[in-house]
Amino acid sequence: MWSRAAWQYRASLLLTGTAQMLGASLDLAALLVMYSQVTTLAGFTLPQTLYLYGTTRLAFALSDVIASGMETLSDSIRLGTFDVMLIRPVGTLAQVLADQFTPKRFGKLIPSTATLVWAAQALPITWTPLKAMVCVGTVVCGTVIYCALWVLTNSISFVATDARESANVITYGGELITEFPFAIYQRSLALLMTFAIPLAFVTWEPSLYVLGRRDPLGLPGFLSFAPPVVALLLSLLAALVWRVAVRHYRSTGS
């Protein structure tokens, strides 16, 4: 329904989709400018950093297509329209995810996919079936992790309806953090983003195996293969939190 509505204004959809694509490319331009002044960043070359950038950007762009409808949850609760979702014969989570969907979100997929393809070709590594599987798994698991974070962080809207910006600190802020090698951050922050908020498993840990690098934090190498487990556990936690939040939902009465 939302896609058909957007398609009625084709010129607007094309322009906004292009704007999404160009906006998603701004960080890439900043990264290229940075590397025009240095040869490595925390020991990582441009193709290696672009591999990190491409995988995390593609994962986040896919999660944006799937789950960024969670951003409208606070408005639905405040305006009382979430009540309507409760009486429909479809799960509330599916309805919230689809709410206000727009095809312009697909624009973010183009620069991230192009960056990842270029980086994969430019890297001086020998691609094996296992490394290819880890690369694909990085994007898939990263997408699942980001989707789970969308649900977890925005579920706070059931308690504080004006907490959207707090959720964005984890979602959009997490995307920005994972674009760069974790070696540039203080050890305490890197460990926090590994074990408290598992953003390291979006791209950093699995990418170390693909790039043939040791973990600068000294963490064990088997963590490179942990993203599927982390994605599963985080998804289960998100589903549990959502179920509890909806069960304790109280209508605004509007």
C-alpha cells in the first residue's frame, strides 16, 4: 500500500531516492578525503577500511529498508494509532515495520554495494569459499543485528514516547562507529561496543578473518565466526522485549 502510494508521485520518488543515494555517499567522500592525507588509518589501508565501510553500510541500508519503520512507533503510540494495530489480524511488529514504508530507502543500497564490490576486488587477498561465506554472512548477520537493535532501542517508546533520539544514538550512531576500524577507538570503548552493545559483530570481527588481520584488542580469533550466534541471541532478545512491551502497553485514550 505504501509503495503504491509513493509510486503515484514518480518524479518525487525518483528525486528523493537519488537524494538518499547521494546522502549515503557523503561519508564515503569524507573517508576518501581523509585517506588523501594518510596512507593508513590505525594500520588499515584504504581498501581494507572501505571493506569495513561497505559491509556495515550495506547491512545498515538493508535494515533501513526492513526495520526503520520502527522510528514511527513513538508517533503511533502518542497519537493512539497503535491501538488500531492491536485489533488487526496481523502481528503488531510486522505492522510497525511496514508503517510509512517508502521505496526511496533502496537508494542507500547503491553506493554501499558499489563500495563493497570495489573493495573486495582491490584487496590483495586470496578469496576462498570460506572467506566468501564469511563476507556474505557479515552482511546477512549485520542486517539481522541492526534490525534487532531497531526493535530493542525503539521499544523504549512504550515507556517514553519522546525517546526517538535516544534510540538513534544506537542505530545511526552505531552505523557511524562500525564504518571505521575499531583500532582507532580507546580499548574501553571498543570492548563496550563488543560485549555490551555487540556492534563489533556487525562487521569488525568477521572482517578481521577476511582481511587476514589479528584483533588489535587481543580478543580470540573464534569471535570472527560468532556473528550468527550474536544475531540469533539478539533477535530472540528483541522479540522478547517487544512481546513484553506490547503486553504492558497502555493506550493514550486519544
